[in-house]
Amino acid sequence: MRTDVPPADRVDAAVRDAEAVLRTCVHCGFCNATCPTYLLTGNELEGPRGRIYLLKNLLEGNIEASASTAQHIDNCLGCLSCETTCPSGVDYSRLLDHGRPLLERSYHRGRFDRWQRAILTRLLPSPSRLRAALRLQILLRPLAALLPARLRRLARMAPRQMPAVAHYLAPGVFPAEGRKRMRVVLLPGCAQSVLGTSINDAAIRLLTRRGAEVILPESVTCCGALPFHMGERQHSRGHMETAIDGWHQQLQDGVDAIVLTTSGCATVVRDYGHLFAGTSRAAAATLVSERTRDISQVLVELGLGDTVDVPRLRVAYHDACSMQHGLRLREAPRQLLRDAGFEVLEVPEGHICCGSAGTYNMLRPVMADALQQRKARHITSVQPDVVAAGNIGCIEQIAAAMQPPVIHTVELLDWATGGPRPPALGIDRPIIISGDVV
């Protein structure tokens, strides 16, 4: 693709990166076939090719950042399915990473949109603030019908009761069982440490059982991914710098790997080396990126070990977009589930996003709801006993539209290797297999 970016703008390294991406696109349109929003609308500007042209024209100064332009860019989930499909290797995420903050700088959003984004930017990365907000939302839930339509949906997204407190809540070091084979630091996650406490507990039990010493850090709770994907750069950069400094010190102290159970976070952390290129943190950021692993990768390396007798559940494995398109991990989680004794089911149209996409389901509810229902129909079609996924956002999004329980992959693996039954499979929500309750 030919570009005509003003020479003065090419001084900015990010602009040069974006222009290089634009030049690799041959506008073949293969990407549209796997773009969730194009599938929903059939609108060229709701597909990667159309958005690439919009961003190209913004960079070249040919168009203003209008409400229409903002809508088309905002509607992009950032799922990266287009990258997996593209025969030319267009690095669309690089272009989007530059385009979103460019849009934030040049387009004046409406009052509610600015307020909502500001709240999410400050709320979600802070577990204490998020926990307080959830308590308030639960109290106000009975009054949701009285709220304006935009706030009503947010109020109804809150759980009906506060999530359980994590067993392994306090930062510290959790020793390996038996011979120590690895030393890792685990990111508890900002939203996950509030909404998915059983995930971190299961991860710590599972890793220590397989000979890994696990460090739960005090200094690093957020990687900056959620505000970063919204196009916000000030707060996200601060979280990233804190994470790099904390993790780099631990790597210097002998940690073998940084382990994440949230694939949405892992895609951003794995990109730290690029994001901080040319800065004083470049070397540290690169090392952090290189040592970052999804927990499934670490478990493949350590081996699952002995398993216990658990029901042979039919597990519909949901490929989080960040897992399959960002990290390019598909087989490892599936094989681990099979090794644990579960039957893994393939979900039709598994390459299409569920509509969670970080804060997308809060900011773009119409598109998110349509994708949620589409995903639920496809999962239901394979008649699973349980749905497993490797990302908290997907779990929350899909669970809101499904009858079968939706849980993190590590919770099933922990159960199959001697851990407790996952809370979502508790006696208050029994699983029925061939007429029998398990």
C-alpha cells in the first residue's frame, strides 16, 4: 500500500512503525472473512481493511477524527484474528496501538464516554477500588431499573454477591512440594484478583505441586493491559513501568519465568520489549518479555504429573483471542486437559471473539452482546458439561450467557491432580453426565 505521511511526522518512531505496517497491506480483504465486526455488519469500514484505510488517512492528515471514524475504530475488538488470517503478515496490532491514542488526542468524545473511560482507567487496575465498586454495585442492583440505560447495563454486569476471598491472598513465597524444579513469579492480575480468586489459588497449588516455587509479588498487581487497549497511555505506561521494574529485579534475583494466567495480559507483557524500545527501560523490558509465559506453557514444561479419579467431563475449550491470535497457543491447553482425563470438544467458529475484549463489553455493548450470543450458540451446539478458557474476561462474558459452568483451565487441571473441586462445580450447581449428578 502506498503511503504519504508528512515528512515532519516521520520523526516519531511510532509513526514510522505504523507507516511500515501500512505498506505491507496489499488490501486483499482476506482479513474481513475472520473479523467479528465485519461478520456482524457486512460493513467494509467495520473490517480490518476499512480500518486500515481510516488509520492511513488519519496519519496522512487527509481526514479529521470524526464521530464516525471514532465509532469504526472503537468497534474494533483488537482480537487479532485478522493477523492470523493475513497472507501478507500485516502487523495490525502495531497499527492499532498507534491509532487508538492518536484518536484519543485528536477526537473530543462526548461527556459520558469520557467519564466512563476515565472511571474504567482508574478503577479496573486497582483491586481495592474495584472491590469497593462491586460492593456498591451489588447494593444498587435492585435499583438498576431506575438508572439511565447506559448505567443500567453496567449495574447489571456486577455479580449478585461478592466473589470469595482468595486463599492465597497475601504476597509471599509459596515453596515447591518436593524437589524445587523452577522458580516463578505469578501475576495475580488486577480484575482477576477480585473476580477470579479461585484461579490464582488453583494456579499456586498446581505450580507448587509440580515443583515450582511461586512468588506472589507485592509490587506488581497490574500490567497496564486494560487501559492500554483503550488507547490511554499515561496510566497504562505507569503500570507497565512498575511491572518492568519489579519483575526485572526478581529476574535478577534468580526467577526463571514470569507466569500469567490471563492471556489478555500476557499479550501486552510479551510486547513490552517493543513498547519500551529506545528508552532507559529497553533492556529490562526486553528481558521481561522474553521470560513471560502463559501458565499452560510452564505446565507443559513441568509435566502434569499424576492425576486422580475425576469425572471424564466433556469440556468445550474456548480459545481466547489473546491466546490463539496473540500468543499463538492452541494445542498446549487442549493437550493438558486431555492428559488430565477430560474429553476436549472443538467449538464451531472458535476463531471468532466472544465479545469480551478487555473493556469492550462495557464500552461497546451492542456489538459485545451480539458476539456473546453467537459464541453461546456455538458452544451449546457441542453439548458440553463444562466450558474452559484461559482468560478471565472471556470466562465472565461467556458465563453470563451459558447454562454449563465456565471456568479457567487451571481450575480443572488442579482438580484433576489432587486439588479441590472448582467452586463453579460446587454442590449448588451439580453437573449432570448421562443422567448422573457428579
